[in-house]
Amino acid sequence: MSNITDLVTVAKNGVVAINDLTAALNLFRAIYTSAVGDKTYLGVSDSSLITTTSGRLVNVSVSAAAAGGTVHDAASVATADASNVIFPIPNQIGITQVNVPFFNGLVVKPASSSTVSLTYSEG
């Protein structure tokens, strides 16, 4: 027959298991969010600073394509140049999976009369 010490040990082990499961699920969520993106910036038609943090560019969606454009790993629109292009925006309507990291920030420079949207994650 079980005594009170055995019952307390069982309860303690249950709490430890639940805490471990919660930690594992939080880690999985962080990895998943990084891969699929948790932020969206819609309808960019002018050069724009999207974020100043590091992260991952997941998708680029072109909704109006008069010409291409570029996405840069840069901390400002002024510092976005040919040396830090991470993705050339295609000259056609559609969604492109990119899945590339950026470290300094994210700047998008769509060409004239083009409109793009971005999916990305930070951190």
C-alpha cells in the first residue's frame, strides 16, 4: 500500500514532466515561427525600412510587377545598396519562398510601379 510520500513523489514527477513538455513545445514554436514567419509587411511600393533587427526573410509576394526590385540586409534605406542585396525581386506576379537570414535589418526597394509584400520573422 502507498504512503503519502509515494503520492507526493508521483505528483512532483508529474509536475516536472509537464514543465519539461512546456519547455520543449516553446522551443518547437520558436523554431517553427522562424521558419514560416510571424510578421507580414503588405503593399510596399516605395523603398521602405521593414525592420532594424535580425531575422529571416521567408516569402516575397509580388502583386504588381512593372519591373523587379531588390530586398536588402541593411539597417536603413540609405545604406541599402548592391553590396547587401539578399534577394532580387522577380518581375512577375506571384509568391516566392526565399528563406534567407538577415542580420542588420530588412529594406525593400521595389521598382517603379511594382508592389510587393513580405513575410518574415525577427530574432
